Amino acid sequence: MSPKFRKEEGFVFKIYSNEEERMHIHVVKAENEAKFWLEPTIELAENFGFNSKEIRKITQMVEMYGNEFKEQFAAHIGRRIDD
């Protein structure tokens, strides 16, 4: 199960349920995908296909919604944010 947390400008922000515990978000658009760590700071973890302009845009969006993504991640995975 991979719930969609947000869809904006064609980018879909979601997580995959059976992955690692460290808070992160996946961003998908067409054939491209990137993974961003949400903790301890927002940071690009992996990029498969996005160009540098798209990564800058996605980074801005992840920073804008970072706290919301952390809350959604914690609710979905079952962890408290301050664990």
C-alpha cells in the first residue's frame, strides 16, 4: 500500500508501507521518481530521472509541506514524530 499524501503540479507525493523507518517521502511523475529524507533534515536521497530544475522545484515543495509529510508518515507507519 502506498498512500498518496499530496498531488501537485503533476507530482505525486507518497510512501511505501514496507520500507525503512526513517521518515521519507517519494515523489513520482511519469517515469521519474525521487526519494527525500524528512529527518533529521530534508535531503534528496535518490533521484531516478528528474532533471536539476525539477529537483529544485520538488525540494521547495517538500520543504513547504515537510511538517505535514512527517505527520502523515507517522500516522501511516504508527510512529510518533518525536520517537
